[in-house]
Amino acid sequence: MNIEIDKKSTAIVVIDLQKGIVSMPTEPYSVDTITNNAVQLVQTFRKNNMPVFLVHVGMSADFKDALQPKNDQPMPSRSQMAPDWTEFITELGPEKTDFIINKRQWGAFYGTELDLQLRRRQIKTIVLCGISTNIGVESTARFAYEYGYQQIFAEDACGAKSKEEHNLSMKTIFPRIGLVRQTTDILKNLE
């Protein structure tokens, strides 16, 4: 299915392309492939004067604002994180016109102003990419679906801990709530 992107009502939302997260291995695409594709998308959105939302996850110094459920795989403690863990990768910028969203949990909507800022700009469609496909991207996508946004997933600008985790989201969840496309397909529609 072909896609048509309305430049006046579409924004890109980039999930967790930050130094602490891109330091982990990803599949089925390498971190380099994911970041190169995401950067191409972001640069094209900027060139077309379309909104760019860069999302990163970070906690306060005392870590008290982190969700702390009892679980079998706890998050790393603050002392295990490098000082630049929350900083965006250099290639992304950010630039002055970008919107920075700081989240405290997996999804980019809950407890942030992402929805408010998208609605103020009459955004109806979001292009989603980032790491991790089945965690930050999927959590954001599920909220976006419930809020009524149209979604386009840049499949090769996403990655997860394993190919299976990535594919479960891309082949089972995302086709039910949006369009799954390659970066080149999205870029062609923005030319």
C-alpha cells in the first residue's frame, strides 16, 4: 500500500536515540543502520519545516521518579549509567526548532507534554522510529493509537535486543495500528 504524507500535519517522533541506549547491541539492524536511517528522516523533516520530536528517557539524580515495580529484570541503577547516558547521539542534534521530550518510563506520552505539543501543531500523523522497537517505540505507539494518531513506523530505523522482539512488534502489533514502511519509502514521500 502506498502512503501519502501530508507535510502540514505530520511529525517525526524519535525514541531513545541517546548515548546510553545506542551503546547496547540491536537486531535485526545494527545501531549504525538505525541511527543513519533516523538521522536521514530527521534531516528531511527539518528541511521540510516539519516538527521533530526527540524523546529520551532519564531520571532525576535521586532516581526517585523512576517507576519501581517488583520485577525479574530490574533497570540498571543510576551508578551503573555513564554520566552522558541520557544525551542524544551527536548526529541528531538537537536543533533549536526540535521539541525535546523527557520521559520517565517506556512510552513517550504518559507524564509528558508530547500529546499537547502535537495537538497544538495540528499533527494528525506521526512517523515513529528508535530503540527499542518492542519497548519504547511500541509503548509510544499504543498510546498514539488510543489518542487517535495515524502512524507510520520506519521499520529499518528501529531495533530491539533480538530479531524476534523486533519482528513481533513489526509483524503483529504495528500493522494493526499503523503502516510499516522502510525509510526509503518514507523519504520518497517527503521529496
